[in-house]
Amino acid sequence: MSLKQFIKLSGFILIAVGTIGLLVNEFFLVGAGNVSHNRTIIFAIVSFVGFSNLAFAHFGMTDKT
């Protein structure tokens, strides 16, 4: 597995974890205001890092064939 494939795969995994976390936080987890807010920010950051990985792998890395 090349580095580019690994970064793409990790990007998809992070996006999936972030999206599922945001949905679970919204619909199933009921907590105090600050706790819920912190979880939302954490899962949003995870999704953003996943999108950043995909963008870097797609636009920033070149194929060396």
C-alpha cells in the first residue's frame, strides 16, 4: 500500500467516524450543554481532518510511476 493510498483510506475513515459521531451525538446522546458542544466540535474536527487528508492526497501528491 502506497502512502497516497494510505492517506486516502485514512481520510475516508476519519470522515466516516466524524459523520457517525455527529449523528450519534445529535440523535442519541443527551448531555449537558458543554459536554454535547465539546463532542460536536471534536467530531467536526475529525471530519475536517479527513477532508484535508483527501484533498492533500488528491491535489497535493503526484503519482510516481
